[in-house]
Amino acid sequence: MKSRLGNLRLYKFDVASESDVGVIIITYPSGLSVIEKIQLTRYTGRRRRRGSKAGLSKSFLDKVHWSFMEQQYSNIDNQISDYIVSNFCFKDLDIVPPACPVLVFHFHTRFSEQDHVPEDNITSIARAVLSTLRVRDSVLSVEDALTKCVPIAPPTTEIVDCYQGSELCCLCGKGYPKEDEIVHKTRCNHIFHATCISRYLLRTPQCPICSVHLPPVDIRTLLFS
Ligand SMILES: [Zn+2]
Ligand SMILES: [Zn+2]
């Protein structure tokens, strides 16, 4: 049975003592969740040279691949890293300031023939993040955690689940949906195959249809605004 990426929701979790991490939660259709604590930075212990660009942390992507390779959900990890690479920018995050919130990426997956992904239950998100962070920090209760977990808006593109339309993707000239491909909607409301728009945005950070500027979102913007 084929499973595919259905959706992503982003949260900010305000815990100062775990400032160098993000959390990835992947919810599978079986009800199973995989939760991984990840380092969001390429921490070198010293300040970057002026003008150098950290780009996307390789260790972050390696961790994504490594974590989900073993699951029996073959191409999910590629879909996730494509999404992250084209939507987020990690530059200037080599050194994370103290009291930086944790970023929570909650990816939902579903079987190809299922219609939709469930709504997030914020309590279970808070609980999952808490149990992941609790390794070093055991002072927070679930009630406290709930007040510290805030949904944030989707970045440059959004995963559109179960999209059906008669138009063609202007980048490859093919229709929707191809069975194991997901569809992305840009902030300017244009639809493309996920792989087509991800590759395009890496080279040219603007919408192929309306030319609106679509740069990857700097992680700092999400964390500190
Ligand atoms: Zn396409
Ligand atoms: Zn557009």
C-alpha cells in the first residue's frame, strides 16, 4: 500500500533551554507517530566569517534521511527534504542565541486511497514535543507546554492534499495527480507538482506563473517573530 505526504503544519514551541533543536513529528495513517529531535543548526562553536552563508545545514538533511529511511514508507523522506530545502533557509543559524524557541514540523502522511488527513490535536503535539525534550528538561507540565505551543503560518509553498484539477502543471506540462506525487500551492495560489516547483524554486525564487518573489523563509523569521 502506497503512503504519501499529506500535509505539514508548523508550530513554535517556546522552551529556552532547548534552543538548538527542532522537532519533527511524522504521523502515519496507522496511527503510529515517529518523533525525532533534530539539531536545526550546523553548530561550529565559533562565529561564522563575515559574509559567509551557512545555507541549509547538511547535518539536518542527513538526519531527516537517516530517521525515516528505515520506515517502510519509501519516498516520504525525499518528499520531506525536497519540501524543506525549497521552503526554508537556514543561513545565519550557525550559532543559535539563547532562549530560542523550538520549531516543530508536523508532517502527516496518508495512504494513497485515503481522502484526508486528520486535524492536529494541539494537546498531543505538546505532549509529543515535551516527551522528546524531557531528556534534559523535566520541569514542564503538559498544561504549561500547551501555552507554549503556537501554530505558525505555512511558508513559501503549502502541501495541498488530494488535489484534483483539469489544468496542467506549467513546468512539466502534465496533469494531476500523478499517483505518488504531491501537489504544492504557492503563496500566490498557483498549483504545481511538488517536485517541479521545489526544483524550480531552488534555482529561481519566484513564481513561474505570476513572477511574485518566493524566497525560502529564513528560519530565524519563524522563530523570532
Ligand atoms: Zn509538473
Ligand atoms: Zn504565482
